[in-house]
Amino acid sequence: MQTYIMLTRLLPTALNSPRSLEELEKAAMERIRSQCPEVEWVHNFAVFGGCDYLDIFRAPDNDTAMKISAIIRTFGHASTEIWPATEWRHFKDLIRALPAE
């Protein structure tokens, strides 16, 4: 499975109260589990900066990752970015295989 990083930013008008964050999360995760059961969640973080949340998940392919992004955007009027990611040790294996110049 491929690893993906998803950054999510909610519009300021997306939530009525801080408590509604948990309700939003629960509804979004239920939909993701039912429509993309093969996805494995690795980590979820609330972050400062340009985005509100950073999620790391594993999915079998780009199409499934795109589905996750689309599902999240339908909840809370959010914008998302998804980046494929490679673990550092695997990346080092890839570059070691490159020809030396």
C-alpha cells in the first residue's frame, strides 16, 4: 500500500462550535470506512499554520486517495491537499540504486 499525507483546512464557517469538530470527525470517518474500507489510518494531527489537520494514511492506489480527499471535502466545507510519501529508508534504497556519475 502507498502512504499518503493529507492536509486539510476547514472554512471558518464550517463549524458551529468546538464540540461540532468531534461530530464532523465521526461522520467523516464513518463514511470513509464504509466507502473505502481498505484504507488504513496511520496518524491524525491538529496543526498550526496554513492547514488545520494533517492525516497520514495508506491506500492501495491514487484513485482511492482521491476518494478520501473528495469525501473529506464534502464534510465541513474543507479544502485538502494529498501528497504521496515514501519512508526515508525506502527512499535511501532507491537513490543507492541510481548509477554513480
